[in-house]
Amino acid sequence: MKRTLTIISLVLGALMSHGLNAQESDPNRAKVVCFGDSITKRGYPAILGEALDVEVVNAGVAGHSSAQGLRRMKKDVIDHEPDVVVIFFGTNDARVDSDRAHVPVEQYESNLVEMVKAIEEAGAQAVICTLPPINEDEYFKRHETDLYDKEGGATKLWGRYRAAALKVAKDRRLPVVDLYGELGKQPKWMSPDGVHPSKEGCRIIARLVGEKVKPLVKN
């Protein structure tokens, strides 16, 4: 008898647990995947989720370029069945001093197009972000300048990647968050390393991205 009661208790507990989980997951709540590198991983997606009251998946991986992102796209993006995907790569792609990370700008543009196509084929909407600016004084404390100088300097190089992202957004008629332009006006966004966002920077990025995502998730 005790064994029977124990089994019944376990079954009821499982059913109640399942009910609570089902209640927490609202099928009518929009899902946004924030897809990118360490800047995404730093935390703006959580702030975005709270601000817009949407479910958010942080698919940021430190050190990743668009090429590496493309390879993990099915698992980290498509399999989540998102409504909106925020694509935010470029800082690592532009690293001409790293054979592992660097992606030539023409290939970067092509990778963004492939990402957008996969997102749209999955029935979701894409939002493109440009790479943010850097603080060259801090950045080049850790990176050699020679290879960047051959590209005309970091500012010109970053400008080419920005232009590529803007072109993809224009050609595909997608919302674009020009972080290169917007964050350049707000120096408090940047942490002391000259590349990554500060806590305030994560809030600023979440706000700028939210302005483009909000109309796409409105009921």
C-alpha cells in the first residue's frame, strides 16, 4: 500500500511539475535569438528580453566570426524556432592579425546573406547589426598595428565591414542597427579594453536593438 501511494505521489508530482513548466512557457510569447560573438555574450540579450517581454536566447560565442557562426547556425539558431534573429558579427571577422578569426570582407558579406536566407527559410525575421567602433589606443595595446596599417588603418577597415553589413540589410530590405554609427556618439558604451561593452554599454545596445526588434514582435 505504501509503495502504491509513493508511486501515485511521484506521478502526481511529475504531472504538477509538467503543468508548471507548461505554464511558464507561453507559446504566444515571441522568441528572439541574439546571434553573435563575445559582445552579444556579454549580456545585452537578457536586458532586451526584459524590456520587450520576449523570450530571448543568447547565442553569442566569444571569439567567433561570421564563418564560425554560420557553422553553428542550425543548432544555435534555427533549432530554437525563433520569430526574430539579431545577427551581430564583424569585430572578429575584421581581425587581420588572426588567421583563425579573420574573414575577408567579401566573404563576410556572403556569410551574412547565407544567414539571412536560412533565417527567412525557417520563417523568422532577421535584423542586421553593424560592428561597433573600437578604441584604437586600447585595442593596439594587444594587437600589432602592421597588418592593420596595410589595410589603411583600423578605421578604414572597420568602415568596410560596416558598409558590407549595411549593404546586406539594404539589399534584403531588413531592419539594421548601425552600432558603428550610434555607439560612436556614446563613449560610455565601451569597457576599458576598447572593444567590449560596459554594463552601461549592454543597456545601450539592448535599447538600440530593441527599437528595431519591437515592431517585429508586437502582437
